[in-house]
Amino acid sequence: MLSLAVPVSAVRAAAADHLAYEAALPADLATAPDLCARVDCKAVFPGAHSFSPRQGQPPYVEARGAPDAQGRAPVLGWVMLSTDITDTPAYSGKPVVTLIGMDRQGRYVGVKVLKHSEPILLLGIPESALVKFNDQYLGKSVKDRIEVGPSRPDENVLGLDAISGATVTVVAQNQVMQLSGSAVARQVGLIEPTRREAARWHASGRRYGWADLVEMGAVQRLRVQPEQVGLPATGEPFIELWFGDLNHPDIGRSLLGERGYDNLHSRLKTGESALFIVRSAGAESFKGSGYVRGGLYDRVQVRQGADAFTFRDLDYLNLYGLEAPGAPATTESAIFVIRSAGFSAAWPWTLAFLGNRVDRATGQRSFAVFESKYWLPAALLDGGRPAVHEPDAPWVRIWKTQAAGIAAFVALLVAVGVVYALRERLTRRSTHRNKWPVNAFKYSAWALSIGFVGFGVMAQPSVTQVLTWFHSLLFQWTWSLFLTDPYVFVFWIFIIVTVFLFGRGLFCGWLCPFGSLSEAIFKLAGKLGLKRWQKPVPQALHDRLKWLKYAIFLGLLAVSMVDMGRAEMLAEIEPFKTTFLVGIANRPWPYGLFVAVLLGLSIVIERPYCKYLCPLGASLAMPSTFRWFGLKRKQDCNSCKACAVGCGAQAIDAAGRIDHRECLHCLDCMVLYTDAKACPPLARERKRRERDGLLITPIGRDGYFIPIDAVPAIGPRAAQGPDPRLPTDAVQPYPGADGTAARLGPRLMLELKDHLWPWSRAGWRSQRALQIAGLSLAAAATLAWALAAQGRLSAVALIAGWVGWSLYEVLIRMHGRRYVKDGPWWQARYRVAGWMDMLSYVGFKNLLIGATLFLALKGAGWLAA
């Protein structure tokens, strides 16, 4: 038989490179009986003379000392591979493969990361930081309560110093260490199983049919699809199991019949419990083959709280059939006996199916656990279900321990949001010469975002989070993964809400730590006498450079569809990690030089990174097209250049229109809007009234003095120019588009057609070839969805096809339906679309449509991996 063993020397040579990022591991690492022939076990248990083959369930290895005169080698401790026990994902969504050594007293004696997929531990943070983090476990016991964060002696909690900027990774690693250590410690007797009160039955003598048992939860199902283990979708499950309790008299007799139940319980001793498992679909065996080699059923396991119960051949009884009427046909069946007094059938438990997941890109296998929970109905238990106090999840403990800081952060976000929502009151109290009513709040927000948000709690958002959330939404959403970093989680809720309310400018202009730092440097340099060197980028050049950040974001998004890890590496164009998370002093010099150049340019150019390079800003700018509330404009703005000249973001064009995708909400234009001395149209009107002895009335919401005579407030030149209140010219695309259709039904049909049918008569006349190609591509996209619904197309191919269709739809609409709505979708204000307008509209619309269809297909189990 050909051996696939990889020599330990080869593994050691690879380890010499000190890089575990996506390291190549032996193909049979998860299945080889001799684990220590594949990896260097002495690295985590240096004093061992030899190591046993894998044993136990979940597997572990005995670390043995030198043999005595009789050839007996004492057991010094145990070595375990984390992925044999848990597949807890880190921030990348993949587990950190860790080798762990533990001595006979339960103390950790060695920890070695064999492989991880965390790009931040390659580029953002050196891997040595993870090594130092793991070294904190050495000498600590598996019996200790260990948490990431400060120690709490009054609660017997030992704290670990986290890695700045990698909170999710280290919290996941702490789970891995504790789950792995405790799983082995329970098997070898270092930790006693929890004692639970035995069940007391409430039996009525009733016999239940199969449908009744399923409805009441006395029988549960565990179903695994082929794509969940990396195999092509076939329309059939990889395995479908039904399982349940056989201890309750009513349930047991309903399933086994009177005779079968009595026969089973005549064979059980006091304190023993029985359950059944049957396979109703799929070709995979839940018995596996381990029971043939070593008497161990290595595919199924029962977990109750922190205890795990495995089954050997002596714990297995034949199940020849289920007596409950309506029970499904079975292809494999068994009765398993739990012989531990630590198990109680009255308490909730979980059936775990243990297997391997194949990475279809690399062919490598990784450990995977599929679980289904079970708890007998309260009506079947005398006194109902017992009160169960489960320990808090790690993310819950983090939120509790950081409650004060989180509350302060939420208060900051709420305060800034409220102040900005009331911005008009502040701008009316400000003047062009005295902006402090606005700047007092804005500069305070900058200081807090730099000091508290950036350097303090290190909650600087990143485009990598956008990419990670996008992938998680489509492939595997895990709330606990994102809740582990509460500051970033709360910040993103604020960002999402405010982007659709006001556009990206509130976050980018007021609360982004790096943007605030860049702007503060620019302002401070001006105060220190460098103002004469501070010149805006020529508008023609600016109008070209501003598209660069969108190209960077779309490029990162495209790369992430193929290789998420590579996209996260390329996202190093963000200087956030170097500035706030890791620190310039802790990174190689090119990263520090990059930050220094950006901040150096900030002395003479206002926010150069924000305006031209930031992919995060680009990702937020696109939905800003549909903001609900914009900054105010008046008709005279089309002939007055005062706001445009003073706009640091250069977001106001020659017609006085604001590009809300580029606007950073400094509010200088809003100050001018009501400043009767600085706003040219208002200054002219004020002087006219003073000259003619007329009343100086307050300035209305339209930005003009409340009229007192018939003299028009708007100048004739401005009245004939474009309307600056819309980013582009208003348009009426089709009859009824302004909401004047007689009934709601016809209006909704017109709206639906407009969103789903991009072709038009005008486009057909001007670009017939493009329209025909679009029809062909639409047919191909429809076919792709149909193939996906049949399980014949992979998720990646489907997404790539949908992106391709979206780009083509942009071209089609720009040559026939060149308009978008301004503001919320339920309003009827249409305007001419620019390229970015159309890209934002089509991208966002198709993201919603595609995500809905994608998740529906995925939920039905029809998508291939």
C-alpha cells in the first residue's frame, strides 16, 4: 500500500520559514492513525520519548517517556490536533489548525499553530504576535477559566493579553484551546463529567405516530447536504438521520413497541440511557468503519453541556425497525447506550455527526461537525424541564466586560448623529467668519474619533469588513463571528443607517479616525503658517483621480470572489492597520513610509487618501446615491461659485451641484447658505433692502429672505440655469413616473417593469447591436439561475455571471434608460444618470435581487460549493 506519510523533517523545514499562513499540510492529516509521523509533536511536548497512534473520540495522542526495564513507557501527557476536536472558525471563516500538548496534571506544555488563514497575521500583524499570545497558555491548566481580557480574581478568571487588531482571531483561538483541552481531559479522567439530576417521567401510556413524535420534538432530524462537505450537489442529502430518546416509556414504546421496549430496558443498568439513530437518506454511513478496526463508532457523538459521550461496540444494539406508524424506511439503524451517570435524558443534548469537509480548490480535508439539538418536551417530564444555566458565549462575555466602553461609544455615535441631524440650527448660528457653532462639535468628533475610536478601542472600519460581510451573507453568516468585536459591530450599524439617511459624509467627514487625523493635520498646518502652500488639486485632475478609489474597491471585490485571502492582502492599500491597529513602529518600513507619505501629503492637500484612494469610502459612496436627506441648494447656486471655491472635498461642480458621493459634510456650504453677509445672492438682496429702507426679514428654508414685495429673489441669470438642488438635470422618463398614475397597482407595475426591464425603444434605435447582445446575456443569466436551481452550477460561477450581467445592464441603460431616482426609491424624483449613478443603481438593485435568489437557492440546498 502506497504511504502518503510526510516526513517530520519536511514539516520542520517548512516551519523554519516561520509562516503558518495557508501552510501546506499533509493530505491525510485528519485521518492518518500516526499523527506524529505527519507533524512535529515534540514541538509541543519536548520531554516525550515517543508518541502513540491516535486513540479516543475525539482523537488524541499519548506522549510517552522512555521505557523501563520491562519495556513499559509511562504516559507523560497528551497531544491533540485542534481540528480533530473543533472546527471553530476565526475571522477568515476558517479554523486555526493548532497542535496542543498537555501534561498529566492538565497543564498546557506546548502550543504550535500549523496553519491559519488570517491575512492580518501575515501583513497587518506579525505571526510572532500569535506565538506570543499562545505562549500565555503555558503553565495554565485546562481546569482554569481563561478569557481574553483582564484577569478577574474575584470570579476566578485568568486573563490573556489580546492581539491589538485581531480580537476575533484570538477569541476564536481561546475557544479552540479550551474546547480541545477539556474534550481530551474528560476522556482521560482529569475532569469529571457534570452530575445532572436523573429524569423523572410523566407517562400517560399514550402511543404516538411518527408525525406526532416529530411535531412534538420527541424525534429530531439531522440533514447534511453534499455541498456542506465540499462535494457536488446531487439533489440528494449526503446523509439524513433521525434520532431520539428511548428512555421515556411513552416514547420508547411508541418507537419500539411494547416487547421491544421491555427487552431494551431489561438490558440497561441503573443510570444508563438509550437513544436511537436511523438513516433515511444518503449513502454515507453514520457508523463509519472505526468500529470494525477498533470497536469505536467514530462518526456520531452525543454532547451534553461540556461533556461528550462516544460509543464503542459494547454500547451498540441492533435496531431492526421502528414500530411508530408512518416511520420512514431506513437504510441504517442503531440503538446506542450511554453508560455514564453524568448524562441525564431530562436535560438538553446534541447529536453530532463527525466528518471531513473537502476543499474543492485544494483537495485538502478539514474536520467538520454537524449538530442537531434534542430536548424532551416538558409535558413528558414530571415537573417540566429542569432549569438549565448554560455559560455565556464568548461574545456575550466580551460585551459584558466591555459594557462601559461600549456604552460610551454608543453615546458618542448617538450624540454625533443627533448633532448632525440638527445641523441646520448650528449652521444658522454660524457665519463664514465664525464657524465655531459647527466646528466646536465637528472638531470634538475628530478628536474623539482619533483618540478614542482609533487609538483607544481600535474600531477603525475597513474595506476588509465589507468584503467579509458580503461573503458571509452569501456563503455562511455567523452572528457570533461579528459580535466578537462589539465596537466595530456597533460602528457598522451606525454607518449603514447614516449612509442611507445622509450619505457617506457623516462617517467619512466626522468619525473616520484616519480621515479625521488627515484633516486635523491639514487644519493644523494651515494655522502654523503653511496655508500659502495648501492649494486644491486642479479640478480637471481631481475629476479624474476621484474615480481611482472606485476602481480599487471594485478590483478588491472582484479578487475576493476568487480568493478572499488575496483580496485582504491587497486591501493593505488601507493605512488603517499600520496607523491604529498595529502601530508604525511594529511594521516593516514600507508600511510606515506609506502612512508617512499620506499624512505628509495631508499637510498641503486636504484629505488626499479619502478623496482618491480609499476603497472603504468608495464602497459607502455608491449607496450614498440613494440617501434620504441631502444638503440644501438654492437656484442661485448655479451662478455663484462661493461654495465651490471653499469646498475642501471639491464636491461642488460649476453648476453649484453637490456630488453626495464625494461630499464629506464639512457643512461650510450650509453655513454660507444662510449667511446674509457671505452668500452673494443674500448679500445682494440684503444691500438692496438696506438701500431702499426695506425690512430685513428672516431667511426662509429655501435659502432666501422671506419676501416682502413682488421683486423676485432669484436673479434672472440663475433662474435660466440648471437646478442645483438635483445632482443632474431632472427628467420625466415615462408617463406616470411622477406618481400621478391613477391607481397604486399600475404605478407599482410601471415601477417593477422599470427595474427589471432595462431595454428601451430609444436604445433599440441607437444601439441595436448592444440591445441584442443584452438580450442574449439576459438569457444566459436566466439559464445560470436555472442551472443553479438544479444544483448544476457552483455558487462562484453564479455570482460571477450575475456580476457580468450587471455590468452589461449598466451599458444597456446608459444607451436607452439613462436616468435614476434621486433620494429614496419610493419617491418619484428622477434625474439624468451619470456613469457612477448608473453603476451604483444597478449594482445595488442587482445585489438585492441576486442575494434574495442566491439565499433562496442556498436555503433549498440546490447550490454547489
